[in-house]
Amino acid sequence: MSEIDFREFRKRIGDLRGREYWRSLEELSRSDDFDEFFAQEFPQQAVALDHGLHRRDFMKLMGASVALAGLTACNRPAEKIVPYVKQPENLIPGKPIFFASAMPLSGFGSGVLVESHMGRPTKIEGNPDHPSSLGATDAFMQASILGLYDPDRSQVVRHLGEISTWSEFIGALQAPLKSPGSMRLLTQTISSPTLGAQIQQLLAQYPGLKWHQWEPVNRDNVRDGLRMAFGSYVNAVYHFDKANVIVSLDCDFSDSGPGHLRYARDFATRRRVRKGATSMNRLYSIECSPSGTGAVSDHRFPVRPSEVEGWARSLLGGGQPPTAVQAAILKDLQANHGASIVIAGEDQPPVVHAIAMAINQTLGNIGSTITITDPVEVTPVNQLASLRELVNDMNSGAVKALVIMGGNPVFDAPADFDFASAFKKVPFRAHQSLYYDDTSMLSHWHIPETHYLESWSDVRGHDGTISIVQPLIAPLYNGRSPHEMLGALIGGLDVSPYDQVRGYWMGRGGQPPSAVTTSSGQPGAAALQFETNWRQWLNDGVIAGSALPPRSASASTNIPATSNRQPATGIELSLRPDPTIYDGRFANNGWLQELPKPQTKIVWDNVLLVSPKTARDIGYQDKERDAFVNERQTTLVDLEYRGRTLRVPLWVIPGYPDGAATLHFGYGRPHRSIQVEHMLGGYYETMPAGTVGVNVYPIRFSDGLGGGGGAKITRVQGEPPYIIACTQEHQSINLKDIGGDRKIIHAGTFEEYRKDPHSIVESEEPDEEMIIPPIAYNGHRWAMVIDPSVCTGCNGCVVACQSENNIAIVGKDQVHREREMQWLRIDRYYRGSPENPEVFHQPVPCMQCENAPCEPVCPVEATSHSAEGLNDMTYNRCVGTKYCQNNCPYKVRRFNFYFYSDYDTRALMPMRNPDVTVRSRGVMEKCTYCVQRINAGKIEAEKQDRRVRDGEVRTACQQACPTEAIVFGDMNDPNSAVAKLKKEPAHYALLAELNTRPRTTYLGVIRNPNPEIKP
Amino acid sequence: MAQIFHRSTNTLSRVTIFGAVFIIGFALWVIGGIVRSPYATDQGITREQPVPFSHQHHVAGLGIDCRYCHTSVETSNFAGIPPTATCMNCHAQIWTNADMLEPVRASFSTGRPLVWSRVHRLPDFVHFNHSIHVAKGVGCATCHGRIDKMALTYQASPLTMQWCLECHRNPERFVRPRDQVFNMDYVALNQSEVGPKLVHDYNIQKLTHCSTCHY
């Protein structure tokens, strides 16, 4: 934004109240291109027609149509029914069964309930009894069901690339096991007690064998920082429900990291402002890359990553004298002694964690809002040091055999380690993984790994609570579990993972390890007791009371006075795991690839995030950026960092510190699979080697895994612009079209709310005059209220909806043409200056209008109104005129331009929800309020001659939401949660003045800024 | 100026005008008839099954309750097709050597399921739930016909949407007391009195909006 534009902008927000909120920089500067782009819902339509149909093709197609027309009258082929031979007990055909399990990610488990239809897992829900989940799920958990069925998973044991067998592999293992001193085991982070015991047994049996751990998203900084503070490896568990004031030092605690679902929920309990509320928590966020936590914070301070330490030191005192802002934060913290939290992010160096703990110690938070326990990992180590040692040993020739269980170190090890060439020096290399990936290709042996839904195991949650991981289905693709791998290493025998996990727990007398007592009862009674316990654990999904006990500990406040950190020169580069595909392990998951990144709304790509000023400094002018928006393109830049150069697309993001840049790693895997290939479309000409996104690992060095200073960005000249699929301006509510400046988001401060609760929302009374008589809804009146105050934009709901409703993915090309299919979108709004705007996330499902504009325009009555006020969409009636989509002011309808649903891949068929129709080409679809769940709930209630209870029917998005921002229920029940929310003073409907009478409504966003800090 | 059209074109035009109304109408009537006919709906058509199971024999002859085999009809959307083990409850004792039952014994001993052909088939975009219909007093015979008189099972009703709506619009014409749901012989002597009373007692709603079945 140039200086002139700035003045223009300030004038705008000064003059116009309605334009106070903006969705993107392009909208803010309001270029002509933008208006043109915005006016069309599908600006790329014309392009699609470019592929002209030749006369001959036309004749061919029509010839086939005529021939087939004759066939349609024939009788349908017989459909088969295959009953059981012996039906399992408790299985009712047609009714799903839920099994408790847990999904491990980077060593930490989150409890899940898996819906199983006749033995086929179809949907993941959170386990309300699991402390890390409390019933919520994140996008990774939801999408893991697609990962299970992924037909691209490795399906056979391979030796030198050729198909082999498991028993041959066990045979081949025996030779290297004879000299264990030159053998190494490399795993990811392990918190499974059974795996830990097996590894200990292995190490005891083969003295000299060494165990290394490595994961690209490791918690080395957290571990080392806490060790600095407490003297030994410990685990910190935070209690955000007890904290009045929270300071996040570059920590995205609500959207990532162990226990983030729990943290988000606890945080939200103190943030929901309802009638008569007297208190609300306050969150200060000091961060570089915009995060979900930053978006819900009351004060967000964009700083370069290296500046966070300075902030931390100022808050601790003893460093530089605090600025006025820091002094105000400090005062706020001190006023909440024992009821505040200072938390540091995983990418901050250990010293920042130590400082954060020292501040917490001074504030008396340790023991009250923070619990210190023993570490959750079986053996906590500095993973970087562990991998370095392994690489050195491989290079020196000391390693004669290496068995890698999980992970893909050839792809994701630090660049300076040159893992691949060290790895090639090992004479025996075996790799177990879900996919035949980069590391597998360089290994002698590749063993397919089981998915967590396919095998027995156990795992600890963020507070140490143990869950038994139970399989939902036999391994689909001949996978072997890590327990089997270790069993083979230990005994050379086939021991089932079930026996190993059960055996481990039986060895503990049926008690969690913390409560092991010598058995004094009868052996028979003990066995019986174990069986009872075991069944209870499997039923509950957690071992009750197995959370690690709090340790009395105090953090050292003796922090090295001076920082040894060099002030970053040039542009400071921050390297982060990708918000949707993580470290790259989910790169083959279409749901996650096509999930708009929470802050940028970009899909199928990673980009270099910079501030508007940094972009201008490298010659990317605002005018140009705004012009590009019409084509959804961006410019390519060369990023020079420590002697290496990456060509990446540039993306300008508001609220980002100047002189810094963020790049997400995980993308650009050289070897990608059929599924992803299929979805690419033809848009990857500008990326080298045809990869999806850019591989960032080549610039991730061991002495700066989180990045560092000295980066240089230069614009690439002479290259065509790079095409980006960004959903931010897709399907947006176009205020211009429907007349005037209206507010989509209403926001205010807690102070204002307490003075006058009605001040948050400026009510806009609808014109009630109607030509059709109003309908009386006597039965149920389904409605939803969404509270964006606590929405972090984490996307859990979006993937939950996709999974529940069999929503197709469409690929980058189609998203670029604005044809993404997700029924639920999360709109992002900004308010304030582009340097540091407030961020708002607003989930937008179908509004289920009582006076729905989509209904009267349908020529075939494919969309109609139900007696309960649902806006029904009947797929089999739809002829695809798209009039309804055109007439929807909220833009929530999605059209199947092609056969987006995969009808051919057999592996994906069992994954689909049998209660929802799979939609074909030419059909409109949209959010139904999960009508299949409503109907199921109503049927159960009707059978018992009662009304549906509040909370009995929950939509998929509501169930997934970690912060309970989405509430659904029956408005006609005055005691329902939704009916109460509808009476809240801050309640409002989107575009209420159109008199569409939407059933989905919103609450005004209430934030609690510190009055002493002037924005 | 000579006439452009010959006199015979008058006849032609009369036929055309007549045809526009009646021939097209007739064609539509024929098409409408075909799509409602058993040819399109499979009504009354028996299908080849691995074992020629007779409902007539088992239901009318032996008096076995519907729910002995269709176990989930009161609890689930799917009534359930009995597992082989259910057949063998009796056929381990009687007719143990009958050739006709060879596939059943083979299934039980090998563990390979019997593969039946579906007789009542709804399109994938229709979601039907047996349990709620049973709970609301819709008799088995109301939709499935006199299954106790079928030597080989066939679809007694057309299963068209029009047919479904007949009852969904006027449930009082079809419902019966809950204790008569599984009774094949039930005949209501005074449906016009019983029907509305049951509709009231059972809280039967006239659900005709699309998302009742289509979602």
C-alpha cells in the first residue's frame, strides 16, 4: 500500500462505518479489477468453455447417447445382499457402532470415537472422556479416515524395490542382529508405554544397539527450555480455564501442539460472554506468523521471531526497560497473581521457554494454572542431537544396519545433515512407513506400516493419560504395526500387536503403571479383574486416573542475563510446519490439501508470507497485487537463504511484521502419488519437477530449524505470474450487489458490553412486509447460533462436514475457478490498519432461511421448505440451473460442475457415510444441518414417544468444534441452548434487513482489550 | 397466382393439429404407463435366489414370526437378512440332507456367506427406515403384501414415490394397532374410525417434505 493509498484508506475508515471490515488487502484498496472480479461468482467460467468441442466428438457423444437411450428402459441389474454367516453379537445391521481409540500425532494421543458401519470405519469424533479432546476434533483427526483408506498407501513388503514378504524380511534381519553394536533404530517421538517397554527389551537384549528419535516437528525447544527451568525433562500442562490473563510468546496453543483441543476449550470457557457476565479473560499474543491464537487475542503484536526473546526478557524484568505496552502487560499479569499464564511457542529457542517459566514462577502460576509432571515421552531426548549422532555414525561407517520406524528422514532431516548420502553408506537399510516414500526408495527393505485405525497400540495424551489404541478394521494393505516390527527384532517371531499391548498391561496387574501393587489376591481373581479393567479401558478410551501426577517443582528464575542470540540481519525467515499438511505426512490427503489454510485461505500450495511493506521493498507494488487478484495470481520470488535459493510464490498478508517472511514446510515432496496427481489439473508448469508446492526442507538447517536471519528476496523477472487457488474472495457475501454497506461482523469490547450489552450489535430491523403468509412452525424449529468470539478458524468443522457429508474434493484447478465444494466455509475479516488489524473468523454454513431466496427461483422445486424450517435440497430433482446459487445472498450453495465424487476408486467406497447420498455431476448441494442426524435423532425419540432432547442431535461441525463456537438445537424448546443464545443481547442475523429470516445466526464478537494499551 | 399448396395439404394440416394434441398426449400416456408398470418398477417379479426360500412355508405353514429372521426391523433402518446361522438353528436338525439346502450347509461349513438377490430395492438417494414405520403402526403386509402367501418372494408394491406419498399424505387409511403390525391376516373392519384414532395416539405426522427421505 503506497502512502497515498494509506491516506485514502484512513479516509475510508473515517467516513464509512460499513467498510470498516475488510476481507483482503485487495478489497481494502478497492481496485477496479477487484470489483469486476467480485461481481462474478464464477469469474473463470469462460475459461472452462475454451476447450471447444469438435464436431466429430459431438457426433461420437451423441451417438453414444442415442444408443444408451434404448438401454435405460431395461430392468435394473439385481443388487446383492450378503448377510453374515454368524452375525457378531451387538451388531445391528444399519446402525453404526462407536469404538473408542486415540490418534497419535508426534507422540501425543487425542481420544477419538470412531463410527463404524458394519465393520467399516467412516467418521472420527472426539472422545468426550479423553482429557486432550473432550469430544472435539481437529482437521488432522477428521481427515485421518481418508488417510486410512488412501489407495496410495504402501501395500507390500519390498526388497530393493521388488515385491517380497514379511518372513523374508525377518530372515534378512538376523544377520545384522548378530552385531548389534553397529545397528541403529530410528523412530519418531514415542509415548506408547508398550512400545517403550519393547524398545527397552530390545536394547537390553542387544547391548550396543542404539535408539535414535527424530521428527521434523519435534519439541526440542520446549523440552530443553523446561529442562533449563526445572533441571530435568518435565512436561507442562496448562489450565487455561483458570487463567485470567494469558501471554502467548509466539505460541499457537489453541490450534497446534499437544493438547491444543483441550487448551482451546478451556480458553473459550473464560471467553464466552453471556448475559450478566462479569469477567472475561484477556489474551496478549506476541507472534510473527498470523495464527489462530493470534486471531482471537485481545492484543496482537506482530514482531519478528527473534524479537520475542526481548519481549520475554522485558516481562521478566532485568532486560531492557519495558516499553509502555510491556509495562501495561506486566501490570495486568501481576494483578492476576496465580491466575495467569505465559506460554512460549515451539519455534522459540529454549531460553524463551525458560524465561516464560521464570515469569510464571514469579507470578505464582506454577502449581495453579500450570502443572508440572514427568515427561509424557518414554525417553525424552534432544531429537536434533540424536539425529546428528546417527548421521555422524553413518558417515563414519560405524552403522552397518539401520531400521527406521515411521517418518521420512530423507525428505525432512535438516538440510546440512545430508541424510540421504549418509544413509546410503549403511549396508542394511530398512524403513517402515505408510507410504513408499523418499526414504523407502533409498532403503533395501520397505515394510508397509499400519494406520492407527488398523492396529493395537497405546498412547499418552498431553497430560499423560493413557489410551488403548484399538483397531477398527483389519489392516487394509498388509501393513505391519511398529509392535510387530519390534517383536521381529526382539524375537524374530510373529507376535500379534494385540497380545503385546494386552500382555504389557496384564503384566501390570490390570493397574496403570503408577498404581502397580504386588498382587495378593488369587491369580484367578486378578485375571478376572484385569479382564474387567481391560474392557473398561477399551470402552472408555482412557485408562482412568492414568494422567501423570503433578510434581512439586519450581522454575529457576536465574536466567542468563544476556542473550546469545544474534540479532537477525536482512529478512528474518520463519519456517513453520504447514497448517494443513503438517510436516508433509498428510501431503497425500486431499481433504487437507484442499482445506483453506486458516489464515491465508490458500489451498494446494505453500507461499512466502510477507508484510505489505516488505513486498513493496522488493518491487511488488500494491497496484500490481490488486491487478493480479482478478486472475488469482501472484508473483514468484527467489528466496536466498544461507547460500541456497528457492523459487516460491509471494503472498502479502496484513498484520505481519516488516523485515520477516514465513514459509511453511511439508510441501514439495518429489514423489507424489496417483491421488494427488489426479487432482492437480494443469497448473504446475511453473513449479520445478512438477511437485505440489515448494520443498522447504533444503533450506531448513540444523542450527536454525525455525529459520533465521539473513534471507534475501528478489523478484523473478520474466517468469509468468504464478497461479494460486485462494478461497478468501470466493463465494463471499457481496454487499455491493444487495445494496449498500452492511455489517457482516459486529464487534465490541467487554467494557462496552458491560455498560450496555446492546451496544455490540447495531440492530437492523428487517422489513417484515411479506407477500407470502408466514409459516407456523409447530414441531421442531432447528436453528444454529455461531459465536465467532471464540472461533480460531482451526478448520476442524470444515473437515468434519466434509467427512460426514461425503463432500468431494475438486483439485487446485477447480478451486481456482471457485468451484470448491466444502459446504461450510470460514470467512476471514480484518478491521483496522493493514499493519496490525484485528482478525475475525466467521464460519458460514447454510443459513436455512425461513424466507429462503433460493426456493422460489427453482424451476423444478428441487429446493423446498420443510415443516421444521429446513431448506431442503433434493439432489435427484435438481436439473442444475444454478438459479438458487445465483439468488443466495450468503453464497452457501455448491454446484457439481463435473463428476467430483470419485465413483471409480473402490478403496474409497467403504469410507463414505452410508446415510448421505453421493452427489453426481450437474447437481446443486449445500449444508443440510446434517439432516441425516436430525432424522436419526427424531426417529429414536419418536420410537420412545418423546421429543428430541436438547443436545441429542448435534451437527458434525458442532461436534468437532474445540471451542464450542457452534450451537445447534430446537428453537421451539425454550430451554435449549440455542433458544437461550437467540435471546442474547449481542445476537444478530446476517443481512437481517433482507428479511430472509435466517435460522443460522451469530453473536457479536466481544474482545477484552486492556484499556491502558492504546491501539 | 397459382396456389402454393395443393388441396391435400388441408388434410395434412388437420392431422398435424389433431396429432399435436392427441398423438403426443398418447405418447406421454404410454410412457407414463411404462414407468409405472412392473416392467420399470419390478413389481411382482421374482428373482433367482441361491436357495428357493419360501415365505409361504415358513410364515404361513410353520408360523415363524417375521422378527425371528428380520431381527433389526424394530431397531434399525434395515430389517436385516438372517445370517446362515439362523437357518441352521432348525436345519441342523430337520431336512439335514435336502439337496435344496446344500448352499446353506456349504455356507455354514465354509464360512462363505450366501449371496441373495435384493427384491426390494430403493434408489441410493432414498433413505427408508423400517423401525419408525413399525413403531408407528405400519404393518409388514401393508408394503410387502401377503408375504405369507408367496412361495417365492417378490415385490408386491411398486415402490414409486407416488406410492409412498399415498400413505405419507393419508396415514389414517393404512395404519393399524402396533400389536397387529406383524399379523399377516389383519383386516381393519372400521379403518375410518381406527385410522384417525391411531394417527392421534401414535403421534403420526404427515411427513411429506423432501428431506424426510432425500438427503
